[in-house]
Amino acid sequence: MRDLICGIDIGSRAIRIVAGEFSDGPRSLRIVGAAEVPSEGVRRGAITSMEDAVACVTNAVEQLERMIGGSVSSAWVSVSGPHVTTRASRGVGAGARTDGEVQAGDIERALEAARAGATPPNFEVLHIIPRSYTLDHQGGVRDPIGMTGARLEVEASIIQALSSHVRNLTKSIFQAGLEIDDLVLGILATAEAVTTARQRELGVSVVNIGATTTSLVVEEEGDVIHLAVIPIGAEHVTSDIAIG
């Protein structure tokens, strides 16, 4: 059985799906097929007609399956739109080991505490991105695993989206016959794909201009320091030129 991984992006003007195959380990991904169909029932990253959106996703999946000569059962789904917001949060966790050595579970508890802090009830958390840790008042810690301390704090960026938009998006994928591996903010995936670790360390900005929205992420020292989705895209430029 082929070890396939698929990603799908539901945009306002096009729905794109791509499949890759692991040929020799997790870092040897080879693209084996891609399909793109015109998008209907989607506006600025939000579903406006469930029936039209499901039909377009189904069409894209069928085209991809014919191309790769096999079936697609699940996909990673890109999320975007002006309903995506980011905020800073702090979480605190106490070490569970008697020797005070920080383990992965301690970091998870601190991140969960950051997630729980003041998330609006109508929003859903997409990602928690740790920026720095403080261990017993020692700030600027990048990776506390293996260090010794009693109090672990984390400064994190919480990326969240309106729950109603997320539910409608996932529902359209399910009704098209796909399971969802996970949801990923589109601009973060783009930055990971088009930049190097060295660039993200020195400082880099990635801008993705779509039909109706523009997404931006700024990274420095390996951390996401700014993220925004603006409800202005290429269509607005084209319309302004046409009117002018």
C-alpha cells in the first residue's frame, strides 16, 4: 500500500489538492500528483454555499485520484481568512519529577495552560507556537528539556479561528468523503515550504497574495513574531484598475 500524504487548500478562486509519496523515510517526500479546480461557494476563506463547496472539493479529489491511479482517504487542510487571529499568551507549569528535570510532559502542561488563558468561546485554537521559556526566573531559554528547575513558564503565540468557519470548512471536507489529518494555517505552511531554516533564523517575511485575502508572516530567530490575514487581494487590485 502506498504511503501517501495529501494537502488541500480551499481558496476563493481555486481549490487545489496535492499528493506526495514517502519513498525512503519521512524527509523524502516526492510529489506524485496535483489537481486544481475553480472554486465556488467560498469567499475570503469562508464557506458561503456548502453544496457548491462540497461539489468542488469532490471534483478536485476525483481528478487527483485519476492522476495517481489510487484513492485518497484523508488530507491536511489549509485554513486562511480574516477570521484567523493571533494573540500572545503565557502559561505556567510545575515540574512533575522529583529531581526537577524538565521533560516533554512539563512543556505540554505549560502550553496547555497558555491555551486555556482567555480564549474566546467562539474561537478554536489552530496552533500554539512557543516563543521562549523561563525556568526559575531564567529567561530566554529556547529548549528547556533536560534542564533542572521547579517553575516553567512559556511565552507563546496562540493562533485561533472562528469556530463556525472551522466547522463549515471541515464539514465540506467530510461531505466530500475525506478524513482530516489536521488543520494548518496556510501562511505557516507556505513559509515552511519556501524559506530555509537559516532565513527564518536571520529574519524573513513571507507574503501570500490570494484572490480576496493577503496573508503575511514574519519570522526571526526561528520564532513567529508577526502574523496577519488582510481582507484585500489580487481581485481588488484588478477591480480598481478596471474602474480607473
